[in-house]
Amino acid sequence: MCRHVENVGLLERDLYEHSPSLAPSTQLIERVTIHLATNADSLGTWFLVALSAFAKSSNYLLDVVIDDEGHTADWLERGRVIAAVTGSERLVPGCRRTALGSLRYRATASPEFVERYFSGGISGEAFRTAPALTFNQKDKLQDRWIAQTLGEEFICPTHFLPSTHAFVDASVAGIGWGMNPECLVRPHLQKGTLVELIPDKPLDIPLFWQINRLAADRFATLTDIVIAVAKQHLDD
């Protein structure tokens, strides 16, 4: 129902733009808000670049909701948004899906934090005492990296910190270790204010653009911009 109402509004706006004489003479054509979903790390690294380019080239207003990359597709499936950046390969019914590339993460911490908690090496025992940084209850990146790298699962103590850039700042400040987007921590790794827990062991999270099929043609420009920006910022 939400998806249908939004599509009707978009069609009405297109009609008024192409046939102004049909628009109510006593009021301006209302600007339409389009609803999108993305994960916080995409918004904090590359997706805002795409949104900026689209906003400058159109008259639409944007309403962006933030959720874990594994759950943004739920917003699309419920009809709450017309398009989403998602980590789910599952095609949402009634949508078109395009692979964007992978957002690469590095397990990083300050040198002092590593010396304090991992002086004896990277081990399950160390992870059981070293505080991790976690975005929210849905964030499983730290667990996925441990399982991928060590082949085991551990329950780690954690600080919850729902901010992409605060994640990096907290890592530099020595509050905990966390999975940070490579593009954000690269300068700190080069300066030595952050180090990788295990060098050259990244975690790549594939991302996809899914858009409601009924709106896909109308917002082809948005899709083209998202794909182009993702190609510049994400790994293949």
C-alpha cells in the first residue's frame, strides 16, 4: 500500500511537470520525497557522494533511513522505501538488483590497545578480554571477521557505538578494536595511529542496489549515479 501511494504521487508529479495546465492553479506543484535505505558505513564513505550528485540534478527531496546492510532489504520489501543499498544477495520481489562491489573493512586498533590486550598474540583468550566496538545489536562484522580469520567464534566484550566516524575515533583513542572501512582508516594506518590486528586480513562485504521495478525507469538516473560512484569507491 505504501509503495502504491508513493508511485501514484510520483506519477502525478510527472503529469504536472509535463502538462502544467493540469496542475491546480492556486498552488505550486508539490516536491516529492523519495525514500531510500542504506547502511551507515556506506553513507559515511561513498553513498552520500551519490546522493549529492542526484540531489543537484533533480528536484526530488530525499528521506534516507539507516539500518544494518543485512536488514535494509526489509525496508524495501515492506514498501517503506523505493530503493536500498543492501548486503543481501536475495532479490526482493518486485525489484531490480545490481551488484555494486564490496566495502572493505580492516580490523584495527591503536598500538597501545594492541600492546595491552594482544601482547601475547592474537588468540581466543585475548579476544575474550579485549573490548570490541559494535555499531548496534545487528552488527555482526566483528564476529564475521573472527570466524573468517581464526575459524572460530568467541563472545567478546563490546562497546556499542552507533556512528561510523566515531568508530574510527574510538579506535584511535584506544577504547576498543573494531572493523573500520579501509578508506577511512587508511591515513591512520599510514601514520601509525592505528594498526591491523592481523595484517592483510580484510573483510569484504558485497553490496547491492535494489530498486522497486515500478520506479526503476523513472529513477534510472539515480541508479546510474549510484553505480558510477560505487565503482569509484568500492572494491571489485
